[in-house]
Amino acid sequence: MLATSSITGSLVTFAIHAIRDLGYGGIMLMIICSAVIAVPGTEAPMLFAGFNVYQHHLTMLGIIGFGVLGDVIGATIAYIIGFYGLHVWLNKLPGPAHVDEEELEKVRGWFAKYGPVAVFVGRLLPLVRAAFSYAAGTAKMPYWKFISFSALGSLVWISALGFLGKAVGSNWPSWHKHLGYVDDAFAVLLVLAIVWFVWRRFRRPPAALA
């Protein structure tokens, strides 16, 4: 876990430097990356952006605008990847990544019923929020519906982090040190997800694995 903290701490530092050097463009770039590959996460960039508002280097309207724009762009990229065959690519991989048609139909049926709520709530969940965009695309959820609820959720999440970062103010250095724990939690969840997929895959009878 110490190695994980070192890696994630470097990612947080990179995000901070990107925003310090690029301003609003750095915010948008970091949030796009977070929405597509989940790192460096939205927490560190938006909290630091809020701290910059506290220092009068940036404006609250600006960091929220560019943060939401980056989140929407990133979510769209993830949605497109899911829509145009993420599950097909996963099925080519050996082991637990396989997604059969029966499971895919269940996902599509679930998103048909609960998609808007799932997408909105998913944008409010740290660590796993990027996964919902891929799932919505794979489930063929209508894009206009996906992006509407995604943008709404992003607005709430990004705004909350921005205002929190501003409220933290001079305590930012202390918060910066503790952001690694958020990423450690992500690492734990990732390991648990891998264990669950492996168990789920290999608990099937031999005929089901063929």
C-alpha cells in the first residue's frame, strides 16, 4: 500500500502542477483524464482549483465551467468506447473479463429502467464514477439522455468540490497530504473487483467456461 500511496501521490502532484501551469485548461485536461481512466480523480484537481479561487488566482465560475466541460467530454469518450464495443474487446481477453450476451442483456434491461438515475448518482460517487459512462454506452442508453443526466450530476459534484476547496483555504497543504488515502481506497476497491470477477468466472462449471 505504501507503493500505491507513492504512485497516487505523484498523480496528485502532477494534477496540481498542471492546474498551476495551465489554469483552466489544466483543470479541464485533468478532469477529462479522470472521467476516462479514473486517474488522477476529480477530487485533487477540483479541490486545488477551489484553493486557487481562495487565493484569487481563478474564479469559481471558471473552475466549475471548465470542470464540468472536462467531465462531460470525458464521459462522452467513455460512453463512445462502451457503445462501439468495449464488451467485444473484453471478450477477446482470457479469463474473467468475458461478458456473455445474457449478462449484456441484463445490463441493457437494467439501464432501460434505471439508467437516468444510475448515471446521475454515478457522477456523485468518487472512485467508481467513470465506470457508469462505459456501462451506459455498452447498454446503448440514448446519448441525449445519458449526457443530460451526466452533466447534471457533474455540475453538482464539480461544484461541491470547488466550493469545498475554496472553504478549505489555508488548510490546503494539510488536505493535500491526506488525498492519498482516497486513492488507496480506490486501489483496494480495484483489487476487490478483480477478486470478485475471478471468483465469478471460475466458480462456473467447466461447460460454462467453454
